[in-house]
Amino acid sequence: MRKIEEKYHKLTDDHSDFDIEFWQSQGAEAIFKAAEDMIKDYYIIRGKDVNKLRLQRSVEAFRKA
């Protein structure tokens, strides 16, 4: 069974220590999975096709300077 952790505080208070500690304890695989899920949610909310996810391509070519 999965362990669930919660912390309640005012939005105006800065309690990022809990978030940092939580995500560091989850490991890299869980962090990347959560990021992937957020990207997919963004695409769904914007009405974009989730099957067309791709990295931004800002470099077209490399050449010797």
C-alpha cells in the first residue's frame, strides 16, 4: 500500500522544505513520471494531441565556428 503524506499551510507562507524533502525521497524515476503526467495534463487542457508530445527543437544545425 502506498504511503500518503500531506501538509496543510497558508498559501502566503513559504513551506517549500516539505516539498523538497518529499520529492528528494521519491527518486528520479518518480520525479520524471510526475513531470510527464503534468505535461500530458497541460496538453489535454489545451486541447492538443497527447500522442504528439515532443521536445522543443530550437537548434537546426551545428557547424564549426
